[in-house]
Amino acid sequence: MEKAKIAIIGLGDMGMGHFNGFSALKEAQVTAVCDREQAAVNRALDAVKGSNARQYTDYIEMLDKEELDAVVIAVPGYLHEELAIECIKRQKNIFLEKPVAINYEGYKRIVEAKKSSKSIIQVGLVYRYSNLYRTIGKKLNEQKELGNVMMAWCKEYRQCFPQEEWFYDETKSGGTIVEKDCHHFDIFNWMIGSKPKKVFAMGGQHVYKNGQDNLIDCSYSIKEPKIISNVSIVDHALVSIEYENGAKAQLGLCMYLKPQNNSGDGLEIGFIGDNGKQLIARRDECFGIYGGEFNDRVEYNPDIISDNNGFGHIGCQTQRLEFIDCITHGKQPIASIEQTEDALLIALAAEKSIKENRLVSISEYK
């Protein structure tokens, strides 16, 4: 089988992950890379040994010159719409990092452009491809271990965003919740199996405040620590969601732990069903099912290695393999652009709720 020819646009932390990940697959070949900063291109080609990828600083030039099966878009959120639509015009398949866009109008324009194209678009909601959350999905959606899931929560208490100014500018990132938490809202939607109805959120700036010298030093960033003073995003939030079936979900977010969450707790995502049982996933590693009529306590440790093979986040290599399978065989991805709409709407509603200090109905966007 001929290898899928892939181009990467954007060579920051996420783009480098995709460059490494796709380069490691026998089913793919990264034939071109693009970043508007030549230094980023040079750094990427130095880091990925043995790569023969052609280099560009102008993505239009790359799209016009290269014969490609697909393009990976890993640039800041405010550029997603422009790049995605240019790729769609050229009938290119797209792996698009989340969020799809930083506002609902941009999302709708990409979806509308896709209608007149054969382009397949897969969104980087990596949890959809992880063994851990797929196993949880089977327990909740197919085997009904909790009956009907009626409550859900996520606790993400972590370090700051990387030291890139665009993360801290809501006009470029869409805000903390839009940039960060589409993943978690998508998990809520997946496991609850109902449409979100209303959102109320509170948030603000506790540590990283606008107008002061904020030293940003994210441990996983490839960039040097940096002072960023212009901060228009929140560094913490509580988000409550009501679903059409009456289920409730809540996200607790902190973005100022230093250096990171070393308590051992890590990310926690949980669910409670109407049969009185609860399921709790911890650290993206394991989960347990507890309680119910017989006071059960069963721990599960799914394989969390084979879906990434050391190339980053759980599910990351599976999402790349399944993307190649989709573009090769004309399949629609599990994380299609349409599938991601409700997660984006929750995030946008949460940002709006914080700004306007009110309950926001999802119907306001329809």
C-alpha cells in the first residue's frame, strides 16, 4: 500500500507532536512542513531525524506545489477557519486540531464550505481514540453499567498554557475554555448521550492578571520561559451544564498550579448513574466502578500504551492511524467536524456566561 502523503502546517508544540507521530507510522509520509517562522521549520527538521520533508513558510505556496493526501492544521485557533477553507477549496483532506474555530460563525463557515467538497475533516479530539475512554464508553453506553448517566464532572487542576502569547489573547485562542476544554465537554456529551441545553459559568484571573508581568513557564513547552503582560483569558473557571434529558455536568478548572499537578491525583473525570453507581477515571490511566445495589468496587486498568506508543497523549497514534484509514477508504471519522459541534457550543456558552454573569441557553446560538 502506498503511504499517505501528509503535510503539517504549524510547528509549535502540537504540530511537532504530529510531525513526530505521523513520521513514525509506516502508513504515512510527512512530505512537507510549513510554519511562517523559518526558525520553527529549521527546529522541526533538526528534531525529526531522517525526515526528507520539504519546507515552506507560505502555506498557500505549499498547497499549490505539493501533491498531498491530507493536511494537518496545528496553528492557533484564530487561523483555523482561513486555513481549513483554503484546504477545502483544494479538495484536501484535513486533520484539524481543536477547537474547530474560536466562534460559532467560523465553525458554520467551515461546515458550509465542506458541503461542496469531498474533503474528510477529522478533529483532534484525541480522547475519542483512547483505549481508556473507549472502554468507559462501552461500559456506560453499551453495557449500561450506571443505568442512565445523570451526573458528570471533571477536575482539571494543572499548570499554565505554554509561553505563547496567542494562548493568552482571547481574540486568538477563543478564551481558556474554548481552547482547553472542548475535550472534556465532548466526553460529557459522549457518555451522557443527550444534547446540552443550558450553561452557567464563573471564572476570572487569580494569578495571571492582565497588566502585570506574568512569568509563563509551562514545563512541556519547547519555548523558553517568557513574560506575558497582556492577558485577556481566565486562569480558573467553574462550568455547570444542564442537558435536555435532565443530566447535569460540571467542570472545575485551574490553570495556575506550579509547576504542575504533582499531588498524584491528576485529571479526574467521573459519572453517576440513576442506579446509584459511579464511575471515576483518574490520571488518564485507570478507572473504577463503585456502589450500586451490591456495593461493588471494581477497578480497571485498560491498555494506555498501544494507542499512543510513547508519541504523546493517550489515543494520539490511534487517531492518526484512523485518520489515514478514513482518507484511504473514504470513511467518516469518529471525531467528525459535525460530532464536535456540541462541545464547542458548551465552551462558547461558558465564555459568554462568565463575561455576562448569566445563564446561557445553547439555543441562543441556533
